[in-house]
Amino acid sequence: MRVKILPVIAAALAATMAMPAAAVTVSTVFGAPDPGAPGQTLLVDFEGDLPDGYTLSGDYGLQTGSNGSAAAPAGNDTQYLFVSSAIPNGSATLSTLDLTAVSFYWGSIDSYNSVDILLSNGSMFTIAGDALPPANGNQDLPSTNRRVFFTAEGDELISGIRFNSTGVAFEVDDVYGVLSEGGAGATVPEPASWAMLIAGFGLVGAAARRRRMAVVSA
Ligand SMILES: [Ca+2]
Ligand SMILES: [Ca+2]
């Protein structure tokens, strides 16, 4: 009978542990200059050391003003971060504390820029620059210099942002966000998962009852 029961348990556990699809909503506000992020807290401005709990990895540059490597986001005369195909890999990751929402000022949006929003459950949400037209890299237009907001749905939490660019360049400054009040590491199964788990145990119980009945009738 164990041979029959174990697959039922395995199926129930697999349903519990299955990674949900990343659910993130996106909205933008035209910039030139940065419209700011009402209701959110400034987390990283790329001016000095990162605050505790934040790290930058990958390949990136930090600069003020415009040159051949990168263009200052419209209306921004402070230091900003850029990634570029002119720098190996054209990709950098900002790891954050657990956030329910995050936003940043995206300068001279190019179609070949993309953003990966990393979620603490291991899944990822991606948006490409060409989702925000005209995405032609114009350094002055409000439509190509936007604050972009990402909000995690349900119990999901944002744990990082990866900036990618296969051309010159992806420019970003002033990451704002909303810190999670629940803190990191709370991994209570969602109601749907509980239902699957309980249903799985129910099947196990039914199998056990059938076995007892079989024993009695034998
Ligand atoms: Ca800055
Ligand atoms: Ca650009």
C-alpha cells in the first residue's frame, strides 16, 4: 500500500511548493524632471555608501552629467547609476530589503533597456523599455524620462532590481519604495496551497480506509 500512498503525498507537497507566477503591476509617471514618489521612502540615491541591507552587484557605472557613456536623466544633476553594453554584460543588480513596492527614475528610456523585478519567492517579473513608448532614448522628453512604479501583488515581496541594457545606455536614479512590515522569511502557504494539501491528506486517508476495508474483507 505504501507504493500507492506515497505518490499522493508527493503530489500534495509538490502543489504546496510550486512557485507562483510573479504578479507585479507597473505604472509610470512622465518626468523631465523626476515627479518623485509620494507615499514612498527614498532608499538609494547613488550618492554615497548604500544603506544597510542594500547591495549592488554586476557591471555598472556611476557618474554625474552626460558624456559618451551615458546621459543624465532629464532634470537630474546628481550622480546616477548606468549599465551599458559598453561595460561587460550590461547588467547590474540592486538587492534590497523586502519591499511591497519600488520605483525609480528611468532616464532616456531605450527600447533595448530592460528591468527584472526580483521577488523574494524566487520568481521574477520583467519589463522591456519598448513597453514604454517611444523608448527612443530621447534625453529631454517627459515620455522617455519617467518614474516607473512596481507593486507586488498578494503576499509577494520585492527583493531586488536588475537593470539590463544591450545598448548605450540604461540610466537610473533615486530608488524609492515601501518597506514590508511583515519582514523577511514569512513563507506561510497560500490558501489555495492549503486546500491542495488538505485534499492530498484526504486522499491519503481514503486510501488508508480502503486498505483497512480490504483487510477486513479478506
Ligand atoms: Ca543621485
Ligand atoms: Ca538611455
